[in-house]
Amino acid sequence: MTEDLNTVSEDDLNAYVDGFLSEADRARVEQWLERNPARAEDVRQWQAQATELRAMFSPYARSDERDRTLLSATNARAAATSGDRWTERLGSRIAAGLLLFAAGALTGLYAPHILAPERSEHVAQLAESLPRQAQSAFLIYASEVRHAVEVGPDQQTHLANWLGKRLDHPLNIPDLSSLGFSLVGGRLLPVNGKAGALFMYEDASGQRLTVLLGRNPDNRETSFRIDSSGGVETFYWIDGPIGYAVTGEVPRAVLQKVADECYRQFEKPAAS
């Protein structure tokens, strides 16, 4: 038993969350997590925090040729330091986030014209932030047992009307029963600083996925795109005034079918 518990180290778990493992090591870690549900819950929380931080600070992110050197040096120091990996990992993420925020704030204060992007760049940022917010919402709410949603499936008309009014857009709640998923319910949540909607579904085995909707103030459109982070897949697109994202830890082919079905049903006029 002791040998089995030690087959995956704390460094392995950190590398798994950050996406630095090979396919073989990733499969090994996932098998180990299935046998260790307490650590699997820790990993899920790390993924949620990492995704939330990326979504929060992504508008301030800028790439630099020196980034790789800086990260390599940081990783080398971290590898040589023992101690509480969880505290170190969370602390470094928060510190990095605060530095990005401070840099963005100072630039906005002293050189607002530098931070004022072209319209196309702003649209791109919105599109890129959508999957991050969808993944964060999925990781936070899909694991909830009693409070996953605010309104249950027995009040679908109320749910659609309520969230439609908050988004100022008529909504259909997709029926995914043909794909084996039933509605768990929905909730209101922020997307790009405005009211957004989240619908949750699950299959007979209890596997869940979410459909997130948020306002698209620039009214631009995008084709279907795919984003993957820590084993969580997201299909997303922007159609007129609304951005959509379908997220889950299910095979990509299944998620693609769900996204296609959601797209088809969202195109229908909402029932009055």
C-alpha cells in the first residue's frame, strides 16, 4: 500500500496540472488519481485556481523572449528547494498574477494609449478568455454535489427566461438527451465582467459537462475552436452578440457532438 501511494510524487502532480508530462506519464498519474480520490480532489482544486488566475490576468499578459530563461531559472531554484510544494506553488502563482496586475495598472496609468488595443485585438482577447472562464467554471461547479446549480431542471422555463433577461438575449436550453446527457440545471455567473449563464448536464454515469454563455460586445463571429487545459476540453465559438463554450472531461469526439448540437439548438428562435 505504501509503495502504491508513493508511485506519484508531489512534483508529478504539479507537472500534471501544468501540462508538462508526457502522454505516458500523464496516463500513469491519471490512473493513480483514480485510486486516490483525496489527492484527485486536490488536483482538481489546483486546476481550478490555475485556470481562474489565467482568466483573471490574461488581458495583461505579454510575451517576451526572456520569459523562457526566467522560467528555467525559477524552476531550477524550485527543484533545489524542499518544503511545502502546495504553498510554494500557490504563492508563486499569486505573486505572478499580482505582478501582471501591477504592470497592467501602471501602464494604464502612465501610458493609456499603449493599452488601448485595436478593435480586432480586443475581440481576440475576448475570444481567448472565453475558454479559460468556461474551464474555471467547470472545475469549480461540476464537482459540487448539492450546490452545482441555482435552478434545477424542473424549472426550465423560469431558468431560460431569468438568464435570458440577464444576458438581454432570448435563450433556448439545449436538449442533449439524444447524446445521453440530461439537464442538471443552471446558474448566473460573471463572464468578462458581465452577466453570463451556465447550464450543466450529466450522463447516466454521473459524468458532467457545462455550457457557458457570455455577452460579446463587439458583435464579431468566430468559427469553432478547441482549447485543452489539464485534461479539460472546451469547444467554443462566438456568434453575434453571444459567446458560447462547451466544457468537459469527456472524449473530444463526444464534446464535439455536444457543441454541434448546442450550436444547432441555439440557432432556433427561443420559445416565448
